Amino acid sequence: MAEAYARCASLVSFKNSNYDVNIVRVTDGETNKEVINFHEEGEIIRHLHNTGQLCHDTYIRNAFQNKLNFDEISCRDGLNLITDDNLNLFEDAFKKFETLTWNQIMVDDALDYKEFHKNRNTRVFFTKEQWEKTIRKFRVNDKIRCFGYQLNNKFYVLI
């Protein structure tokens, strides 16, 4: 704490810490300072994003890693489509996807998780190998869908 105080830095507290608060007040005898304390999972990545130190792409890739995998996402039609205006939509959908069990995801009406079938209006978004893995989609909102495939307990986001 003394070093965080002296450097005007932040703290990271681990599980079972005595410091499970957001702010720790530290004094050197004369001056009091408030030091930010990150004590819950995901707080650091959210803080870095909220303070403009991480772009949306990096934030999303790191904040959602439980059931979602962004390693194969399209450079052209992927996370670069997330803007300040629609970020909350994606965050909410990804949080929901990550917190539900697979059985809950399959029956959730809001996510509407299901197989995606080619049709005459479908552009060539996916490779033959990706189609063979069974392309699925889930709803971000009324107009936006997230496409990918499921392998084991991961959903590999493609678009």
C-alpha cells in the first residue's frame, strides 16, 4: 500500500484479502490519499477500457473468455464493428452468454441461440471448413447477431 501511495498507483487485492473495497484510504501522517483497489475479477480490464487505455477490441477479447473465444474472428466484420454507441449491447449479450449454462443458452428466448443455415441472400462469410463445424448464431439485439461455431464448451466467434 505504501508503494501504491507513493507512486499514485493502484492496488490489486487477491481472494481472501482484508482489502475487498474499491478505495483504500492511505495516509503518510500528513496527507491522505485514496488508492484504487481492484479486488474483483474483471475490474482491471474494465477500468483500463473505461479510462481509454484499451480499445473495444482488446477489452472484449479479454473481458469475455469463459465460453467465448475471439481467436478466429473476422478482421473485416468482427469486433471493429463495435462502437461507443453499441458497446453496451455487446457487453450485455456476452455477459449473459458467459453466465448461463449451455442448457440455459439453448432455451433462452432472448439469445435465440440456434444453427444458421445458408440461404440465397447469404454472402460468403464463412469458409467451407467453418460451415462443416456447424455455424450457429445468437442475438445481440433485434438487428445484430453474433455468428460462430461451438466446439466443446467454447463458442468461437467468427462475426
